[in-house]
Amino acid sequence: MPIQLFVPSFRIDECLAGIRVCLEKGWTGLGFKTVEFEDAWKKYAELPHAHFLSSNTVGLHLALHVLKSRFGWADDDEVITTPFTFVSTNHAILHSRLRPVFADLDEFLCLDPSSVAARITPRTRAVMFVGIGGNTGQYDKIVDLCQQRGLKLILDAAHMAGTRTGGRQVGPEPDAVVFSFQAVKNLPTADSGMICFKDQEDDERARKLSWLGINKDTYARTAAQGAYKWMYDVEEVGFKYHGNSIMASIALVQLKWLDQDNSYRRQLAAWYRARLAGHDSVRVVEVAPGCESATHLFQVRVERRDAVMLALNEHQVYPGVHYRDNTEYRMYSYANGSCPNAARASSDIISLPLHMNLARNDVNMVSDLLIRYTK
Ligand SMILES: *Cc1c(COP(=O)(O)O)cnc(C)c1O
């Protein structure tokens, strides 16, 4: 049996039962299950607002769009961001007609607060922080820095569903926290995400904007008995970004298992650490102190990474690379060379297989291969 990087697991009968309710009711779109999941997520994530979207990518764009217009940022104002992420993070900045300014990484592969501080200019408006693999890195210092310097903070929490720090969930400090429930994330649906604004007015505006600028959702209109349902207003140009009840049905089931799944992920990580201990050729990326990571990824750093990957593939083991330094891509190449730590990580990082179907002997087998081919 090949060992893949990610294999999502679904509680199939329960998911199908939830979807069936939507189909029977004839309500698959916005409202109904999306409202139920938003309420469940607010409770789980300990955040005051949550709006269900079709992906994390659109949520990152919405976060910047809302903050940019609320605070009157100009085109080409700057957002300090990481080069070590999925391109969604940085595309969202460009979609908002803002400028990504790349800062370098710390040993956790998250933004290094001192590098962020060094890149603040009079045009800096916000910082985009990514908790790589579920790790909080030096998130607390970034929160303090943003407060001191009057910068907005957006947390790309695509890997952080269930991450806790100091015993509580991440947030509520950022102006917006954006989660992903894409097919291979810790809470897999097919595609969906959640945006959690700190301020109620941003949450209300995001709800309008995610449905084309219409000021009332269909569910509220249908539920409003006797009201003139067709009499909605369109207050500004919005987007088609909201989530639907089919995805929310899956998410509601998956949420019940999230903490249990995450603790098995931490168990797998502990088994990897134990087996790899004492082998200097494989350097494990550590979790920040005080962070109970959702452990979306288990990452190690090795010399001759590409050759090692191919050697593992020969044994039907298929690890991944998260991420390549985004400044290696043509469209962000204006910043190439500005983040040496990210450039190094880009060439030596490996994400080892991590999912619910793995057992301890799989972890040992993958670890032993890694040790053998990095000697
Ligand atoms: C997966 C991912 C995204 C995008 O999430 P979608 O829900 O697929 O849009 C953004 N940022 C990071 C770090 C991711 O891993």
C-alpha cells in the first residue's frame, strides 16, 4: 500500500444523513446548515463572529477588502506577509490592490517578529500571519508588535483548526482569522472556509459582500413572515463568496471529530519524533512553547531534499513540500533574495505523511527510510 501525504477521513453515513436533510428540505444553498455551522464554529473556536464561505482564499481577500475600505487604505499600501505559504495568502493581497512586502522566517517557519519590525514603513497597514502546520510560532509577539505600531492583523489559520495556545484557541486578537475546510485540511469538507472578524460591523459587512452586496440573505427573507421578501437593497458591489448547506452539513459532522483527530495527529508527530531522535541528518521543525498545534503538517529539514523525496517515492512513500519560497515564483520575484531563511527552508523542507489511516509501524517505516537516505 502506498503511503500518501494526506488522506482525508469522512464519517460517511453521518455526512450523508446531513446532506439528505438538505436535499429533502430543498435547501442546499446559503442559510439553514450554514447558519447552524457558523453557530457551532463560534462556540468551538471561542470567537464572537463567524461567517461561512466557499474557501479560505476568498476569506483572505474579503478580510483585506473590508479592512482596506473601512480604514481608507490607498492602492499599493503595504501588507507584510510571509513568502513561505500557499499562494492564496499573497494573491489575496494583490487582489485587494495592496502590495505584499515579504518578511523572513524564524525556526518555526512562521514570520519572525524582528524581520517584520524591520520592514515596517509609513505605508504599512497590516500583517498577514500564517501558522504553518498549525504552529503558532511567535504569534504573541506579532500581536504585540501590531498593537504597538497600529497595524491590522490577519491570521491565515488554514492549518490551525483546533490549535490552542496557553490553553485557549487562537484569536481573538487578530482583526480577522480565516480558516480553511478544504479537502485535505484538518476539518475536511470539499471546499469551504470561515472568516471570523473581531468587530461586529466588519462581520455584518462581510455577510453583505459575500453575497454580491445584497443586504439580507434569502433565508432571513423567507423566514421573515409577511415581509416584502423581494424588497432587498444592494448597497455596494460584492462578491459571490458565501458557503452552502451541503458543505456545512459535512463540516458539522467533521467538527465533532476535530479534537479527537488532532490529538491523533499529535500522537503521530510524537511517534515520528521518537523514531527520528538522535539522527542529526533529519532536523524536526519544533512546535513553539505553549502551543498545542493542530498538527496539520509534520515537517523535517534534510540535505539533498529532492533526491531524498525521489528515493522515498521508490518505496511508495509520498511526502510533500510546504512550501516553496513564493519569491521563487515569477510574479513575486521582485522580492527574490530578501528572505534568506525562507529560501533555505524552500530547498530542505519535507512534510511527512500525516493522516488518520497511519499506524505506528507506518511512521517507523517512513522514519527509517528517511534516516537511511539522508545518511
Ligand atoms: C489551503 C491553504 C489556503 C487556501 O485555502 P482554501 O480553502 O483552499 O482556499 C490558504 N493558506 C494556506 C496556508 C493554506 O494551506
